[in-house]
Amino acid sequence: MKDRLLHLISSTPANSPTSNKGTDEILGVVHELESECPTQDIDVITELAGNWELLWTAQDQSSDEWGKGPIRRFIK
């Protein structure tokens, strides 16, 4: 699933809007990964601590999917 997510992200042209279908696919894989995440929500921050490179972001924070799930709640 991680490889699928990285493939979807790398297939997205840099500095270009992602199509609704592409956004849905990426967020769908993120949701699947979150559902399989063994880390409790309270421990997510310490488990994810480090230097990160932003590869993709959903621009539309008004979306119903924005902020749901343990990882996406911290991406604001």
C-alpha cells in the first residue's frame, strides 16, 4: 500500500493541481494505511517525529475528508 501511495504521488505533476480522481485515489490509499496503522493516535506525533519532505498536499481543506484520520489531523 505504501508503494501504491508513493507511485500515485510521484505520478502527479509537480506544482500542478491534482484532478479530483487523483485526489480521491491518494486520500483513499492514505485512509487504508491509517486503518492498518498499529500506532495509537496519542503516540502518532512521537512516532512520526523527524524531518519530512512534503510530496503532495490536498489543497481543499473544506473537503469532507480533510482532517479525518490520525495522520491527517496533524497535517494542517
